[in-house]
Amino acid sequence: MPPSFLTALPVFNEVKYVNEVLNLVKQYSENVLVIDDGSTDGTTEILAQRNDVIVIHHEQNSGYGAALNTAFQYAINHGYDTVVTIDCDGQHEPQRIPEFVEACTNGVDIVSGSRYLQQFDEDTLPPEQRRKINETVSAEISRRLGIKLTDAFCGFKAYSTRGLKKLNLTENGYAMPLELWVQAAQHELEIIEWPVPLIYLDEDRSFGGVLDDATTRLEYYHLVLDRSIAKTEQFA
């Protein structure tokens, strides 16, 4: 019997893309979970018209990390072997979902998409500041945690629920992946990167509030990384 997998999409105000992305995802994944993280732009109403996906609503916007945590707990509680996460902004290619599921076997705990492992015909130029921040943080994680990463923030991933059960993630915002990498290293989870195209459809996409400032965002990422490492050292 092949491993069961769930595809989960954190969604916040994606009225422009949600139906198109879900239609594509459903072609490659029977079990699809959408975490509607307090959308106010009509996304909630669109999701209410679909009967082919599972929807969990957060009454208020709780953050990217909180949405992923909801997905992880759902996958664990419902007995899935693997959960694939994919963003709902049209920048990931759902046809690659089976690749991620297949790669997340034989002891692999996290298959992490990387937009910098190889070049694809469909690649686009990313906003310069975003790429620089990603490169900086990925290099710091590699150095401090001993994990070789080229793309710390790609949302296209596959996780074994076996590995997820070992984690205790508390960061609710966009920096949650940093806490995840720290705990993954602490528990010696098996991590591989998987090449995906570098596609940016909305260069002006907001991180929300002060995090739209690149300097502030980088400082926030360093704060979360330092805090997460300190926690693991405290309980080592």
C-alpha cells in the first residue's frame, strides 16, 4: 500500500489565484487541505463553494507559521504519512507534488524545495532584496546548524509526519521555517533539497507591516534564529 499523503495550502487573501491553484493541485493530490488564515478579500466565500477540498478557517489572521502548524497537526491526527505544503500564489507548480512525495521516503523527513539548485526555462528574476536575504539566512543556517541549504524559505516542501511529531513549533509568522530548521537539526532529521523553478508573479507582495522593510525583516529573522537555537541549547 503506497504511503498516504495530504497536500496543504496556507491561504490568506488569495482570491486572485485560489480556484486556479486548487484546480491544478487536485489533479495531483486526492487529499487537499486549505487553511484559510482569516481571509477578508472573498477567498473564504470562494472556498465555501468547493466540495472537493477540506477547509479549516482561522477566525483571525494568525500568520504563515500558524497556518502550517494547523496543517501539520491535521496530517498527524488523521494518520497521513506525508504532508506536502504548497503556496497558493501561483508560484509553485502542482505537477511536481508527486516528485516531492516520492522523495519523502526511505528515511527522508523533509524534502525542501530550492529555487537555486538548478535553472529552469520558466525561471524569473526574483526581487533583489528577497534573494539577498534568502542567501544570507540560508548561509547562516548552513554554518550554524550544519544543514546544507540553498533556499531556507521555499514554501514547497514535503514532510514525513514521523519527523513532524518530534517538533514543537511555536513561531506563528513568516520566520517559522527558521525555528523548523533549528529543531530539525536538533532531532537529526534527514533533509534533502529538491529543485523547483524560480517563479515570481507578484514582486510587490507584502509580508505585512514593518516586515516589508528588508532591514527590519532580516533583523527579525536573526532574532528568531537566535531565539530558537537558544531554546534547543537550554533543553539539550
